[in-house]
Amino acid sequence: MAGTLYGLGVGPGDPELITLKALRLLRAADLVAYPALEDGDSLARTIVADHLVAGVEEYAIRIPMRVERFPAQEVYDRTAGHLGAALDAGRSVVVLCEGDPFFYGSFMYLFGRMAECHRVEVVPGVSSLTACAARLGSPLAARNDTLVVLPAPLDDAVLEARLLGVDAAAIIKVGRHFRRVRALLDRLGLADRARYVERATMATERLLPLDAVEADGAPYFSTILVHRRGEAWS
């Protein structure tokens, strides 16, 4: 009997934010796979390190951090073949994903390759978006508010157009784009209604007002939450 592939959301960084279901499946797995830097560690594995069963087989999905899609696509193709063989042998396989697998999660690329031929189950996790809101003490939206999620790498014109028509926004993947995003929020009169958090729930977490963030000091895992009323409950 073929095995099942589980895409496990392991949360934004705090090891205690993994769900009970994800923890149960992780401990029962025959093979644990996770995305990792091409020549470095895996944040997803670090999050669950204390939960791993001794001796479980591990498989690092080495993703090249490049703009071009083709190297990464080849990695996902190769990984799908490796995990598919394990499933065909009747093994239980989990793939770890920071946050939630279907909220900008890399697991979706494996899901797209494997769901038609194998049993695949997605286990949702605490997303970075909700973690940021909780850590900042800043609700995302209320009542009939519209909320938009905007990747910071979008062009200024696109960001501005999207920000003009909504009540609340979460600007994610800020990183090296912080300087121009802050300038845009200043120009739109939203800077005083914005809140910044980096590495939410991790040991290195920082919560800062926009003007206290170094212009070139924002990491990839940083988010800016904006609400036109200042507070969602207002």
C-alpha cells in the first residue's frame, strides 16, 4: 500500500507554535524532508529540531536562492521523484514548511507535482502574517475591512495602487526593499499607522517603529502592517 505525503506547516519560528496534528505526523514519519539553503541550514528543520525522532531519515531540499526559476524547478522535479519512490514503497513522508504550506509556502510546488499521483494531505500552520499581528498587538482587520497582502518586491506604482483602495495591508518580504517601502508609506501619509516586525516569534525578533529601522537593516523575514484607522478596533 502506498504511503501518504504530508505537507506540514510548522509555524513562523517558535517551536511551540506547531499544531498537535503536525507534531503527531512528524513523530510518526518514516522520512522527513525540508527546504534548506543551497549551502546552509534549514529554518524549518531548526523549528522542529527538538521534536524529531532519533534516527529518522532526513532529506534536505537544497533550493538555490536565485531569480531564475529553472534551477529551483529542477530541484522540485528531482525531489518529487525521490519522495514519490518512498511513497510507492509504502513509507510515510512529511515535508516541513515554515508558516503555512499554502501561504507563499514552497510546499505548493511539490503539491503541484505530486497530488495527482499520490495521496497528499496539507496540514495548515500558524502563518507569519497572524504571528506578526499577535506579536505587534495589532489586529489585521475588523468588521468589513478589506485586507491586502503585498510582497515588497512589487514596483512602487503597483504597491501604491493597491494601498490606496484598502483599509489594511500586510507588506511582506520587506528585506532590502525597506527604504523605498518606508518612503512610499511616508508619501501616502500612512507611515504613522504602520508597524514593523522582523523574525516574528523567533529569539531574534524585533518590534520597531518605522523610523527606528536602519534603512538597509531589514532582513527577508520582516513585515509591515498598516491600518488606515491606526487600530482595527477604532
